[in-house]
Amino acid sequence: MTTSLLATDVHEGDALPPLSYDVSATTIVLGALAARDWRPMHHDHDFAVNRNGTQDIFMNTPNQAAWFERYLTDWSGPKGRLGRMRFRMRGSVFPGDTMVLQGTVRSVTQDDSGCAWATVDVDLTVDGDVKTSCHATIALPSSPDDNPWARTGPTWTP
């Protein structure tokens, strides 16, 4: 059984373990399909290359968001609950790329309701080039009996 990370286990400056993934055309097409993104630049090679002038089909925004969410919740464990996330795409991710997600904890705080928060910066890189940078806050259990997923109303203020 996977255990959840506790806020007391996390410190400013901690590096999250990297996640490396070999991107295929299937990865990109299924991500677009899941998001109901029918724009051809995410599934039609000829359109992407000849109409848009890109090297191939490329990963869409919701697909990248899902990879960031997976990365953060894989790190936090099942009780980690994403509060907020924003990211900036600077380049495209194509089939054949190996994307690497790597993060750093910027701070660990506790709000007035007792909810513990880790602020994390994550970069998605391909061959060392940052394609997308992400800034996220994720709620972590403050003790073994705490569960951020049980927080509602005024005790949940991401």
C-alpha cells in the first residue's frame, strides 16, 4: 500500500524525484482524445507539419496539466490533494521526445484551518530545455490521521 507523505517530511529546497517518460504519438493522441480536443494539430501529422509548420503533432495543454498532476500526486501519495496549479508553456512536446518532470519544494506552510501546504515548482524539460514550468500548491496531511480530502467548506481554502 502506498503511504502518503506528511508535511513534516517535507522541507524547503527538497528535490522531488524526477519522472522520465518517452512520449509517443499515442501519448499525444490519447491525451487530446481524453480532453475532447479535436484540433488536428494534436492527431494529424500532415496538418501539424504542412499547415501549422511544426515538426509533428504536439501535446496539448490539458495533457500537460495531467502529467503535472500525476507527478505531484505520485510524489505526495494518495492523501496529497492538489490545491492550485498554474503553468507556462514555452515550447512543444513531440512524439519521440523524452520528457522529464522535476520539482523543488519552495515552502511548506500551514493555514488558519490547520491544512498543511507544500508549494512546489516543477519543470517539464526535453533534452534539458524547459518546455513548461509549473507552480503548484498541494495539501499534505499534517499528521498520520489528517486527510486533506476530508476538508470541505472553510477548512478547504486552496
